[in-house]
Amino acid sequence: MPRLSFLFAASSALAILAGAAAARDSVTIGLQLEPPHLDPTSAAAGAIDQVLYSNVFEGLTRFTSDGSVVPGLAKSWDISDDGLTYTFQLHSDVRFHDGTGMDAEDVKFSLDRARAEDSTNAQKALFADIANVQVVDPTTVQITLAQPNGMMLFNLAWGDAVIVAPESIETIKTMPVGTGAFTFDGWVQGDRIDLARNPDYWGTPAMLDAATFKFISDPTAAFAAMMAEDVDAFSAFPAPENLPQFEADPRFQVLIGSTEGETILSINNKQPPFDDPKVRAAVAHAIDRQAIIDGAMFGYGTPIGTHFAPHNPAYVDLTGTSAHDPEKARALLAEAGLTDGFTTTLHLPPPSYARRGGEIIAAQLAEVGITAEIINVEWAQWLETVFRGKNFGLSIVSHTEPMDIGIYARPDYYFQYDNSAFQDLMAELTGTTDPDARTKMLQQAQEIIAQDYVNGFLFQLAALSVAKADLQGLWANAPTQATDLTAVSWAK
């Protein structure tokens, strides 16, 4: 009996160790937001890129963790002296996950689809300067621009510019087919998305055999799942108040980095009374940024006074332009003929920064006579009502797209700001390649939208993630909204 017990115990221990070893080949990542669908080229939802960018889909170029742009499916490129012609040399051994080859025809299809008149690409403006895409040979594609665009390589690194297979378009929203280091392995809606290692990947293979993205929308549940080690990491952790507890626990590591996420109180510039700049200025002066950062984000976040990331060398600190001044806010409302204030809507999507921040902002606005009716919405509703329908007064959202101040040059964008001088400046910026000149123009652009009080500029979202202590290779910073697992592994 003792011998049998010993053997049983030994075999049980071996089984446990084998199970632990097997678990080391996979990872489970917690995310707060579930994608509405799985086509990054036809939606504004950053949650799609957070799962699929680089993992499943790739572009000609790609972002790295520090925000730099490096080769992707294109191994090299040449730019003509006049800046109008980009000739890309593609890797020759790339295959889509369905086994079909990826070549220049697929690049042409993807870019032509993205810029087509009927395109549903949320960032169609990225491709506006492309005049023609020509297939030179299977591994060479030439992009001709209508005018020089110093951001073209940067634009092609966005998730909206990934290369897709024509054959996959009909089912891409539920069965994505890319070229990345992981293949799509299933989606249990409301629960998780599974990825599997791509054994035929053209580049450096993934070190993990499998990955699961688990969707946990409630911050309390996210904390519980992490503490119970039901998930191995939680990207964009939604409960910053719990971070000190993780920092004190040797089982975990806390990653704190920067993002491209300008968190703003979006204002519908065409909806009365917000079509009056004095009213928008009143809203801006009613806001106490630090109180929002402290109350909603527990101190994590950098105050901003314009739509630009503070870590960018061209950033200008314009927080003083819209400093917290309730008395001035009330005076501006009086000048606008709204001495008794007014009532508007405040649409809040699911993230904690919006729901928690919205309660604080509503209270701050009430102090100056503005009643904000809070309407909590899911992302699908937000996209339909606010982003596409433009049927809102105020909203809170973090714009996580990189270097996206150009959205203020689009009068049809959801906050409907229309300034021809700003549009001309952005057009000039696009055609400028000199770094010093570009910096001056970017600084001028920041000042214009700050002085026009286009939106309530709140704070730059911090990248807050929690992971098991021995999980390595995760991005600390978020130069784009992505959870890149291509270099993630467990420490040996």
C-alpha cells in the first residue's frame, strides 16, 4: 500500500507538472471590450485591432512597441525623388491562412477596396492621396500618389490598412483570414476568441501554440479573474484602483506605459447650442481635469489641452487655454444667452474612463448650469448613435489611433468640426516632408483646435496592464490599440 500510494502520488505530481508544462504553450489575455466583428478594415472599433493586429492581420508596414514604423509584408521600398511613387518589394513566401498565396494582386485589391467610393473603412482618409495602385509583378507593387504625403508609410501601418484576401471578404467579419503568426481558431460571442499558432508563417514564428482573448467587461470581475489566475494577463486593465495590490503581489507584474489615446469629452459642434464657440468654451472651463484623472483613473493619466500625445516631440501644453474656471464658464454661458443653462445628452460607452469619468463630468457641468443626461450605451450603440448617426450632445471616448489630429480636418467626422483654415493646414502638412516644418504645422494645428474649443480635452490615457510575473514580451506602451502576441513567451 505505501508503495502504491507513493507511485500514485508521484504519477499525480507528474501529471500536474505535465499540465503546467502544457499551459506554458498558451496564454489567456483578459480584455474589457469585445469586438463588434472581426474585420479591421470596416469599423472604427479599436477592440478589433486589440485582438487581431499583427497577430492575424498584417500590412505592408507595421508599428513596433515604441511607435516606430518597420517593414511588414513589404521587405523594402523605394520612394521617388518627387515623393509621388512608392515601390514596395514584398516577401515572396507569404501565404494566407487558407493556404492561398499573398502577392501584389492582394495588395492592390486591399488598398483599392479601402479607398473605393463605397468603402466602409473607418479611416478612409488615410488613403485619400493614393491615385493608383499598380501590380508590377507578383512581388512588386507600386503606389502612385496625387500629391506627396510624408505620412504614407505611417498610414500603411494602421490596422485599417492590413492586407486581406479577396476570397475571404464575404465571411471576414466572423472568419478572418490573414497572413499573421496566429490563425483564427474560433469565437464564442460574449465570451472569448481563440487563436492558434500558424505553422506556415512566413516570418519569425510565434513562441506560443495558442492564445485566448477572454472578454470581461466588469472591472470587479476583471480583478477577481486576475487574482484567481484565471487569465494570464489583462491588457488595458479597467480597475486602476487595484494596481497597488498587484504591485505588492510577487505573482504579478504591472506594466505602465503610454498610449496614443487622447481621452476627450466629444462635443457635437453642429448641434445647438454647441455650434456657438462660447458654449463649447464654457464646457471646457467647467471641467476639472485633475479631478477626473484622480476620481476615474486613480491618478493614472496626463492632462491634455489639445488632441495630441504629450510624449510626441511636437506636443504643446495648452491646458491653460481651457483651465478649470467655473465662474468664467457661467459668464460665457450668459454671453451666449444661456444664463439659465441648458440640458443635453452625455453618451457613455463601456470603458471605465467613460462611465466613471462621465459621472464626474456631469457633476462639474451641473455646477455651471449645464444638465447632462447620462445615457450608458454599449459599443455597438455608440457606433450607431454617436459615431455614425451623430445623434448626441456630448460623449466621452479615448481616440487611440496614432497621430490622428487630422480627423479635425474632416467636417463629416462625428463631432462635425468644420474649419477651412485647419483643413488647409492639414493639406499642407500632408505634402510636407521637412521635419522642422512639420513640427511647426503640428503645433499650429494643436493651437487652432484648442482655441476653437472643439472638444473638451481631458487626459492622455495611460497604458495599464497586469500580467503574471513570468510572462514576457508584452507591450508596455500602446502605439496603436493592439495586444501583439507575436513575441510573447513564458520565462523558462
